[in-house]
Amino acid sequence: MTTKQQREQLAHQLRSIFEEHVPFNRLLGFKLASLDPKNPRIRFDMRPELIGNPQRQILHGGVISSVLDLMAGVVVHIALFEKDSEHLMSRDGRPVFPNIGTIDLRVDYLRPGRGAWFEASGEVVRMGKRIAVAHMQLENDTGELIATGSAAYVVG
Amino acid sequence: MTTKQQREQLAHQLRSIFEEHVPFNRLLGFKLASLDPKNPRIRFDMRPELIGNPQRQILHGGVISSVLDLMAGVVVHIALFEKDSEHLMSRDGRPVFPNIGTIDLRVDYLRPGRGAWFEASGEVVRMGKRIAVAHMQLENDTGELIATGSAAYVVG
Amino acid sequence: MTTKQQREQLAHQLRSIFEEHVPFNRLLGFKLASLDPKNPRIRFDMRPELIGNPQRQILHGGVISSVLDLMAGVVVHIALFEKDSEHLMSRDGRPVFPNIGTIDLRVDYLRPGRGAWFEASGEVVRMGKRIAVAHMQLENDTGELIATGSAAYVVG
Amino acid sequence: MTTKQQREQLAHQLRSIFEEHVPFNRLLGFKLASLDPKNPRIRFDMRPELIGNPQRQILHGGVISSVLDLMAGVVVHIALFEKDSEHLMSRDGRPVFPNIGTIDLRVDYLRPGRGAWFEASGEVVRMGKRIAVAHMQLENDTGELIATGSAAYVVG
């Protein structure tokens, strides 16, 4: 199997797991907009159910923490795959659920979550044998930085 | 108006705002189970949509961060009311939306979010003129501590 | 060897390591005031070198984060000893340095660090096979809560 | 007074305050290596007193949190000066101590603090009327990323 094929299979697995098989991500409408390993992105549209303050029409803080948590999970999985291309692969096509655990999450709420749509990005800043740490960002449709975050995962 | 009346009105306002008028809290099913100012509690039932890992049947990390964020907002509002009983009160019965902002949130994920229902509690550990800080906990139906958190708010 | 003896040996080891053999703790003057496993405490005196703001005569934020970091290390070591009484024990009396690593630390600065002396306390809220999480507090000589913190450690 | 003069005066004030008048920074040997507003840097040398683990010869976690805390303070002050060039200026040459307060700090410890010297950098990611948030990094002499951090300040 070529690396290109492996990457396509990883992309397929990540989409299958995170978009389709995780009910909460479906509830919130989170989509993997890019699975480029160098710049993966999650996108979601503003919807009435995601509002936290109806007078100000802004995202609930929980939506922001949820998408940053997911973004961290995605970049950690991509980094694990870079180390071991068998990661997340199944022979029979059924999704292999990740065996990683969030240790903690910090979110800095920088600006009100206002916009028609939002996009999260992230990167792994530490990938150890046991611990991974990711940094994440959320921007709105005008490129405003809405929030940043940091999350630690146990990976081994 | 007596203090008892004021407290009842505060409880009514908090319920109206947080349960009914915040769409995201309705989506997740968060309920103010107790508005005792000394021990307010938020409760929610496990539901399929709140699942983060379908193999392990546990809560999504985003549900946990969302309920802790809400819990912090509730205890901060109660503490603001203790300082100024006019806080959140409207003369015409319409909800007065809070004018506070989350600065940041940290969540420690201690144990898998497994259970039939969950209950959050919290307390304000600092109430300044400009900044409030709250600590929060989430337990499951067997009393296991699932997560703890800390949040800072700008209140003035 | 009895449990009482083991505890005394643990106390001796902890003092030896943390007070004498860690140069930075000596520089700051941190002392293990109590090694009661149920309520260990670190104490230090205000000294001119620990000042962060000379006009206000308050502790530097770094002193506060340093003592909370140490407090977390101490409670994690005590908890590891409760699980495995051979932890930190050496046969020849030389200190056995801990093989744990701090993953991250959060400090909430609640009140100005003013006082003649300060005392830190803490507790382990999660002790897993690989990860431990501790909560910590710092009070001044009048019992004011100066800061709280949370730290995650890799322990296995 | 020209902008260039103002910047030089700011640099002089920052050095005077943070290096000379804050006893704890002197104790740890923190130096403002660059006061370029676009890329300010703090540098310090490894010294025996800064060791946290004598077997591994690495920095104490408290040294890392202390320098990141200071770095955040420096970038916040520079950003306040960009908004209001009278900030930190005194007419008689005596240092004007900043009137900002740290709300909280998070540090991610990514790699062991090993090196002959270390350099911190940082940036303000939010400058509001009341709240500022900074991100910080610490690298060693080989450019390894040792730690990252995030801090919130009350500024107004």
C-alpha cells in the first residue's frame, strides 16, 4: 500500500469516526473541512441551537470548547498516524475507535463568537511516548480569532 | 420585597434564562436541579446524542466542558445577586440577560463520563470588582468524580 | 518493616529530596511543614527576594506557581507511596529521585500575596496508572486564600 | 517627544522595573534580552540554584512558570504602551509600577528544561478594555521548545 493510499484511508477513517460515528459531533454539526495533515480544519455553521446568549447572538462557550477539544483529537490522531501508519487502520473497513484520553483542556475566550460560520485549526506541540499536547484556534468567517486552546492527551 | 421573595424571583430568572432561553443548554438537556444559593446543581441525563466514544459509551468531552462552563455562569450570577439583589431582576418579568464574559476555562477530565445521569456543582472562590473565579465539579449517578474545572469571568 | 516505620522513612525521604536536594526549593525557602499523608503542607516565610511588586510588597506570581507545583509533586509522591510502599525507598539511605513529570499546571491568582508567611496544601483528585491530577491551594498567615491550582503528572 | 524617544524611554522603564526593581526577577537572573516591541525576549542562564531535579540536571518547573509569567507581563505592558504612550512613563525618572494583575496562568511543560541558557518570547492575543491575554514560549539554547503558556491579565 502506498503512502498516498494510506493517507486517503486515514482521511476516510477520520471522517467516518469523527463526523458520522460520534453522535455529539453530529449534533453540533462539526465537519472535517480539511484533512491535509499539515493543516487540518474543522468547520461548522452558526445555527440557532448553538447560541449561548440570545440577546448577543453569539456561540455558547461550550460549543467553542467542544470544537477545540475535537480539533485536538484530530491533530493528535494525525500525528499518531505519522508515527505509525497502522494507527486507526482496520482490515475490514469498520471504524477503529481511538484509544486516547483527554487529560485536560484550557480555552481562552478572546472575542465573542459571532459569525455565519467558524473554522478551527490546530497543531501538536509535543508528541511523546505517553503524552501529546496540542494547541488549537477558532476563527470566524472574517478571520477574527475567537478562541485559543491547549489540551493534553494520554496516547500510550 | 423580602429576601425570600427576591431569592424566589432570582431562581425563577435563572431557570428562565439558562434552561429556556439559552438554546444550547436546551439542546444538551441541562436542568437547574437545585438553586439553593449554597449548593446550586445542574443535572442532565445521559442521552445517545451526548456520546463522544460509541464503543465506550461515554460522554463527549465537549458535554463535560459545556456543563462546567454553565455551572460557573450560574454560581457567578448567584454571587453577583448576593452582592446586589437587583442583579438579573427585571420589572416586567422578561429575562435580563447577564452581562458577564468568560475569560477562560480549564477542565480536568478525571474519569470516563459513564452513567445514567450526571450532576454538576460549583462555588465562587473569588468575587472581585472586575473578576470572578469559580471552581466546578461533575459527578455521575454513583457519586464518582468525572471532572473538575476552573473558570475566570469578567463581571464589572 | 511496619507501616509506621515506612511512613517515617517516606517523610524522611521527602524532606531530604524536596528540601535539601532540590536547589530551587532551597533558594525559595520552601519547607515541608507537615508530612501527614492526609494533610501535607509546605510553608515559607515572606522574604524580600520573593517580592514581585515592590510598591505593593506582594509575592511574585512565580513564587506562587513554584510552591503550588512543588505541593502537587509532594501529594503525588505520597499517593504513589500509598499504592506501592517501595516507592521512593532506597536500601542505602541515598535519596531516590522521583521519576514523574509535570504535564501542565494552572494557577488562579485570587488575592494579592501579602503576609508574613504562607502555607500550601493539596490533594490528589485522580491517581491512574499513567496520569495523576492534583489540586492545590495557598493561604497566607491570616487564612486568606491567595491562589489555587491544578496540575497533571505522568506517573507511569 | 518623538515615538523613537518614547520607545527608548519605555525600554528603559521596562528594564528598570523588571530587571532591577523586582527582587524575584533578580534572584532568578531574568534579563530583558530584547525590547523590540514586535519580538521582546527574556533570557537567563542555567545556574545550579535553578535546578529542580539534580539527577537529571533540569530546570525546576517553578523557574519555567516564573519566566513565562514575567514574559506575559512584559508583552502586556508593551501592548498597553502601544495604546497609550503615557503608560509606565514618569516625569521624574522614577519607575512607575504597573497596575495590572495576573488572573491566571497555564503552563504546558513540553520537554525537560535542559540547556546552557534559555529564552522566552510572547505575544498578546487579546487586548480588551479590561482583559488582556498573552501566549508565551520558552526555548533552550538549541531552539528546542521547552514549554508554552497562556496568561490572562486584568488591565483596566
